[in-house]
Amino acid sequence: MRQLRIRTLAGLFGVAGVLSWAGARMLDALDALPSVPVAAPIVLAVIATVLLATALSLRSRLKAQRERVPGAKGVEPMMAARAVVFGQASALVAALVSGMYGGTGLFLLLNDLDLPARREQSLYAGLSVLTGIAVIAAAVFLERVCKLPDDEDDDNPTAATA
């Protein structure tokens, strides 16, 4: 399984942001600009919380397993793999969604902030971007927690003889 690359996530965020900004500009010209849902930052915050809780739980279980604590509940490899896949998928979707709301929020910030509805929409968009970044951070942390340690014997052939 390949590791998440921050460069890829940043690229997705940027492309989605530019496309969303252009789309918001076009839709505003047609007086059909859709609103940013109030639930968007809430849903992203819940996903970030689930990812962080999973990472912390797995980290403590792996630590107890490594230290051979009596009665420690181990981590099944498939469960860890599923958690990593969930984290990676969440990070990719969060990068796209954050970019989309970021582009829309930027458009709203640059145009007609005198209207209370637009101010609210830009606030929701900004909160969605922040919580999307929290999802990405939690997913990267989860991935780092579940990463297998490198095999030192393969990297250093003299270690086996010493």
C-alpha cells in the first residue's frame, strides 16, 4: 500500500479550488450560486474525530503489544489495513471538498461581503476548509501509527554478523 503524499493532496486541493472558484464565478453571473451547507464543517469534524480516535486507540494497543503487557489486546493486521485505507480515502475526499469550499469561499470573500448571507457562506466555507485540513492531518497521523517498522537487517547487511 502506498503512503499518502502531501504533494498529491495539495494538488487536489489546488485544482478543486481553482475549478470551484471559476464555477462560483460563472454561477454567480447566472444568479444561481449554490450555498455552502451548514453541515459541511460538522461532518468533516466528525470524520476527523473518528480518524483521530482510531489512531490513538491503535497506537495505544500497538504500544501495549510491543511492550508485551499482560492481557493487552493485539491489533489484527487486516483491521489496521482497513483503518489506513479509510484514512487515505478520507484524506483524498477531504482534499477535494476543502478545495471546493476554499474556492467558493475565496470567491465570496472577494465579492459582496456586505450581504449577511454571503458573509455566513464564507464563514461556513472557511470552517469547512479548516476541518478538511483536520481530516487530512488525522489521516496522516493514522497512517504513521499503522506504518510497519523498517526491517533493519535488509538495510544493513553487517548488522547480522555483529
